[in-house]
Amino acid sequence: MSKLQSSLLIGRISMIVLMMQSRNSRW
């Protein structure tokens, strides 16, 4: 796995986590 792929994967996961956190804060 190249550094570019790993960085993209981490960015995608962080975006999902932020979305889930914002969704939970509304409730």
C-alpha cells in the first residue's frame, strides 16, 4: 500500500467520523 493510498483512506475515514459525530450531536 502506497503512502498516497493510505493518506486517502485516512482522509475518507476522518470525514465519515466527523459526519457521524455531527449527526450524533444533533440528537
